[in-house]
Amino acid sequence: MTVSNASPPFGCVVIIGAGLLGASLGLALKSRRLADHIIGVGRREESLAIAKSKGAVDSVSLSVSESVRDADLVVISTPAALVIPVLHEIRPLLNKSAIVTDVASTKAGICDFADAAWPEPRRFVGSHPMAGSEKFGPEHAVPDFYEGSVCLLESSTRIDEEAQSLVAFLWRSVGSRVVPIDPEQHDLMLALSSHVPHVLAAALAIGAAEQHVIPDVIGNGFRDTTRIAAARPEIWRDICLTNKMAVLKGLKKLRANLQTFEQALRSDASDSIELFFAEGKAARHLLVGDNMQDERVSGE
Amino acid sequence: MTVSNASPPFGCVVIIGAGLLGASLGLALKSRRLADHIIGVGRREESLAIAKSKGAVDSVSLSVSESVRDADLVVISTPAALVIPVLHEIRPLLNKSAIVTDVASTKAGICDFADAAWPEPRRFVGSHPMAGSEKFGPEHAVPDFYEGSVCLLESSTRIDEEAQSLVAFLWRSVGSRVVPIDPEQHDLMLALSSHVPHVLAAALAIGAAEQHVIPDVIGNGFRDTTRIAAARPEIWRDICLTNKMAVLKGLKKLRANLQTFEQALRSDASDSIELFFAEGKAARHLLVGDNMQDERVSGE
């Protein structure tokens, strides 16, 4: 992309929540000279100081309300559970042209709230950049954090077209591939592809420890299947709570599929058991594709 | 290890089942000059020819009964479901000093059968070398296949001491760390650490596909959690059937843990939800330990 001499496309950007995602976005925008001025807003002075010293933001503030008044673009990168309270707080303070987005990994509740809070067409667009790391905090922020990732972007007839284009451009400009998606569909898909797997990974690890499994028998299969159980409990508590209905639906579905398998095994229905594994293999291939690295453990 | 000028420790070795595990064992023994002569036995001439051309075996045979008569050591590396039929066939044909082991990933049924078939102390010792790959067939065999892996070795007062020492030496000499384990404990631990995770990985992939999840929303979490769903269905059918009771016990336990979580989520019991994820994280840490590579996706 060629950056012209004209003013940067994003003007005054306010990033609320200067953690890994927020500070990385700041660094990505700064390194590409895409913003006039970036204000980092947070509750912990220490985190804000780190974000500033890394050059992720130009100035910092502990006050959401003071910071957003002159914002052209507000990015809410707080934990998911805080997005609605922040939207509620800033909505009356924003100037008319301000565009708002977020980075939460659940969307329907937030987008429903925005529907009620904004006049139509609204200038809030929900985002879910699917970039992550086991690390957290602005100290680990990097300018290429979003390079090569997918950003799921709310698609709705209620959104202002300019806002939608600008937020899509935001993510594309930091290296994401933007995929439009309906918020309810998004939440069900994420429940099945991410939230339920986190619950299962934890359940598997708990079950193995309860039965006194020893580390010597642990192979790559268990290692891979439970990898995400190492995530931060408070983050996943919030994600499950904000996506409650879809997670419950996904878990119910899963328990039904497990019961089908159990019945087949209990009755030695060898063909049904093989079919179950064959369907699992085909489904994974459909969703993930194949590559050698992915399948290094299947004969274990 | 210094190899003396004396005859190799394993004399005449018969490897029944010249697949990835069997042919790799042959290559490992040959490269270390640990066997006088290795006979590869199988049902498919083509596989045997590949094993021979790679130098994994010195001669080949389609007949189990003809091959084992002069064996000093027999290694059964067929699929798990065939181990007992093979034991049944060869037991009356073996000479008195012959030692037998296997490589199946379930042990109690096989070891129980050996208890009944051999006079005490028996010269059959169950092995479970935990080495694997997505590949299969002798064409992928390599001499360092077992290097750095763990081999779980049956521990029982019914086993002849010489047989136990020799089989332990076998696995150590090809690079495995040998861990003694009771066969029933083994099967329950493997159900929880490997077999149930395979069932879950398949169930997750099936659930996601049934709900029309799109590949764009798939992140590293799903990729890791379902990696083992890419395994061969017929192998996992047999493993589950041979370890039926332990797998059913593990699945029941898991469904109970999932139900606990569902109840907590349904009633917005935020502390219980966090505790569940915290217990999962602690359990995984206990069993797998931590390293950066393991946790690259936890913030997704």
C-alpha cells in the first residue's frame, strides 16, 4: 500500500484497553503511519506506560470519557465482558462522525446492544480479529501481530456503509483477511470451533488428573488436544458467559454425539464405531485441510 | 553401548506385522547389529518386499507358524485386534526359551490371555512403545523411530525375570525409556490420555461440520484439539474395542465433568466456571508441563 502525503486515514484513534491486542494494533498503525494520533486508555497506569514506551500509543489516559470526545475511530480491546459497559459509557460522548469497533470473540450480544444504542445506520461495527497468543499484556505487543490472520467482521444491513468500509480497511491495513459474518452465526460457529473445544480440553485434563494418569503415558495426542486448557481461566469464563446460549447448544450437541459413540461401543457395533471415526476424519479435513504437521500423531 | 564380538543379544528375531512399527524395529536392530537374523512375517507380499528391500528384515514369510519355530524373540506388531489370535496360533509352536512381546496400545486383555496360555513364569511380556506417526507402512520405517520415546512395559509377578529383562533391554537398545506399568492401570490411563481424546476430537469435528462451521473461523485451538481426528478410523475402532471398558469409564467420567460445567454456565455461576478452567489448566500443567510451544493459542 502506498501512503500518500495526505492526512492518515484514521485521524485520532482511541484504543480502549492497552493489552496485547490493543497495543499491537497501535504498533501496527504507527509503523504504517495510518493514524494522526493514538490515545491509549486503560485502568492500569503501568500497562499504559509500557504501551507508550513501546510506541504503541502517542498519549495515555485513565479516563474513557475524556479520551473519546475527539475520536475519529475508537477500538475497544478490553476483555469481552467489558465491551458493553464501555459502549454504554462512550455512546453519548462521541462526535457524530466517530466510528467504533471492538475485538471481542463473541458478537451477538454486543451487536444487539449497538443496535439499541445507535441510530440506524449505526457507526459501530463488531470485529473479531482471530489473532492470539499465550502471552498477554502490552509488553508482548508486536507490529506484525495481525499479519496473516483472519478478522471476522460483522455484516448487517443496520451498519453505516462508510463505517463498515473503514473498519474493514483498518483490519486489512494491518495484515488481516476480512471475512464478513452474521453475528449470531458467528457466535454459534465460534462456540463450536473454539469455546466448546476449550471446555473439552479442560474437561479432558481434569478427567485424566482425577484418575491419576502419570506424565509418562502422555503422548502428543493428549498434548495437542489439551493445549488450549493452558489458557487463562478468567478469559474463558467471560467468553463462555458472553456466549452462553451458543456454548450450551454446542455442548448439548457434543454430548449427544458422544452418547451415540458410547452406545456403539457398548454394543460392539464395529461398523458404527469405524464410521464415527471416519466421519470425524472427513469433518476435520473439510474444516482444517490436511498437512503433515497437522497429522504427526495419528498413529499413537 | 559396546557391541562385543559375541553373538548379538537377540539371536533369531521374528517380527510379525511388517508395518511402520515392525519395520522400524527391524531397522533399529539391524543398524545396531543386535540380531543374528530377522524374519519379517505378514499377509501382504508387497509390504514384506518393501521391508526387505529397506533392510529392515533379512528374510520374509507369509506363514506365522513356519517362521516362529526357531525364534529366540517374537515381536507381534500387527494391529491390536490381531495380537490375541496370533498369540493363540504361535504359543504351541514356540521353543521353550522363546520370548514374546507385542506393541499394542491396549494391554490388559492381551496380558490376561498370556496368563492363561503360558505356564508361569511366562515368557510373554506386553509392551506399548509410545511412538507414532501419521504415516503407516514399512516404506516410512526409519531406524531412529523409537529414539527418545517412552515404552510402557508390562509389570507383573507372573512374568519370567529373564524375559522381562530382555524385553526391557530390547526397547532401551533402540532408544526408548522403559516405564513399568500394571496392564489394567495402563489401559485406564491410556483410555483417559489417548483413546477418549481421540473420540472427543472426532466428536468435535463432527459437531462443527454438522453446524456448518466455515473454515474461515477455524483457529489454532480447533486445529490442535482435533488434530488426532485425522488418524485412521480402522485403527481407532480396534483400539476402542480392545479397551472397551476403560474407554466407556473414561467417557462417562468426561460426560459427568461436562455436565458440571453446563450446570454452572446455565446458572451463570461465574466462580464455578472460572474454577473449572483453572482446574483444567492446573491438571494440564501437572500432566504435560509448560512450554511456550504448547501454549501458543491460549488467548484465541
